[in-house]
Amino acid sequence: MNTRAIALIFVSYLYSTVLLSADVKIKDKELREAAKANFVALPKNIIDVKKNADLITLGKRLYFEKKMSINNSISCNSCHNLDKYGVDLEATSPGHDGTRGERNSPTVYNAALNFVQFWDGRAKDVEEQAIGPILNPIEHGMPSAEEVMKRLADDKNYVAQFSKAFGGNKEAFIYKNVGVAIGAFERTLLTPSRFDDYLNGKNNALTNIEKKGLKKFIEVGCIACHNGVNIGGNSFQKLGAVEEYLSKDTGRYHVTKNDDDKFLFKVPTLRNIIHTAPYFHDGSLKILEDVIKIMGKHQLGVVLTNDEIVSIKTFLATLSAKKLKY
């Protein structure tokens, strides 16, 4: 476990023993101080929607565009379904010919807040991530960037829309800008939750039972990896940090070929987590309670009781979107 993770666990211990020790009605001032030391409320916007309206409109159209798959069968929304909390509810997603990839498709909601993209961090942002699957032979299966643009050019409205979205630049009709546009749209996909309301000072946003779940989440050390604005998504961590977890996938090692990166994965966001099963990089776990139990054991060296697991899950439910808007 890295120094940062150890430090965060120590901080959580201080809060649990000094601030949150009483097993009585949760005191909001102390709990919010503990929460705000580890989490950040979701911002209202991370892109200027008015200024980038044309770009976002283009990106949304491209997000649902099936022409960018070899047999016109899938779009970004196929694996990252906006009506299903940004996932497809599959362990691994089928590509253009039904062949499945090796990793679970993470949610697109709030993904722009992650510090890198993909489980192994091979894309620096959503703009770069968006164009990767299109040329992937298993996913969209397009043979080249040129072929993608040729297909889009068959619709003259696309050519005009690109020009308008990029300030009248007639040279803007290029593959890179497909990612720029989709990324702009994805930056609008934020999901404010009741937990954000609580962080912002609304005491009754959470029930007392949910607050106890938050307290337990902090005190057992979950915040070592799941912290910040996305309650995760801001670090790589080794799967099996305390106790070995068997995985055929060596994670970030695929990208760097550095032995120190074996079994490192980007920590997933926990926003909307109760809606985005199955879990883990390989989609191998379907039940959230099992995930909580395994994470306690393998990441923290903690054996959680059934009551503790249920309590933590109760808190996690407060991270769900109040409403999906796109």
C-alpha cells in the first residue's frame, strides 16, 4: 500500500476515534467535518455549457452515432447506456460482432472527473478515451480514422455541424475532433446526489441510518482509495493491497510494462454504484455486499460484519443521482 493510502487510513482512524466515537444520534457538525476532509461536493458544471453549446450538441449526436462502427450496429451508448446509469449491466461488453472484451465498461457519468480514463489509465481524458473504442477491432471495429470521417462526410449536415461547433473552422472536420466533441458532451454528464446536498450543509439530506453508514465508511478506511469529488477515480491502487487477490488481468502493467504496476487499476468512482453492477475490472461480482466484504478483506485487512456491510451499502445508496439528465 502506498504512503498516501496509509496516511488516509490514519486520518480516518483519528476521525473515527476522536470525532465519531459515540454510538448515538449522529452529530452533523462532526460528521460533516470528517466527510469534507475526504470528499468534495460535485460542482454544478465543469464545462461552460452556453459557450460550448454547439460543440456539446455535436458531441451528443456522435455519442449515439452507429455509423462509427464497422457494421453500423453500436455506438458509445451501447456500452455506456445513459438510461442505465452509464453502463450496459454486462460483465464485459459485446463488440460489433458479439465478441466480448476483457474488461467491464465503467460508467460514463461523472467520468470526466476521473484523473485518467480506462481501468489502466491509458487515456488522459474523456476526449482521448472517446476515440479509442472506435478503432478497436473488438469494439467498433473501424479500420481507420479516415474511414470514420468518410462515413460521417456522407451526411453533409455533419460537415456543417463540425464547422459551426469549432467556430466556423472548415478544417475542423478531423478524427481528433470527434473525441473533442464527444468529450464536451460527456463533461455535462454530472449526477448530483443527496450526499452532495449533505456536504453542502443540508443536514436532512441523509437519514440518521445513512449518516451512520457514512461514519462506518470513514472509520473502516474505505476513504484510503475512495475519496475526492468522485469518491474514487483519482488514483491507481493495487488490487490485493493487503491480502493477495487472484486476477489474470495485470492492470496498468499492460500499459507501462513496469513490474511495479502489476495489478494496479484506476480506483472506480462510487457515484451511482448501486445501479452499475456487475463490479470489478472483469465484472466478476454481481452483488455489492460481496464487493464491500472483499474490499475490506483484501484492501484494508478488515473483516466486516454483515451489519457493517449493510451500513456501508446504505451510505453508498446516497451517492445515486437525484435525476439522470442528458
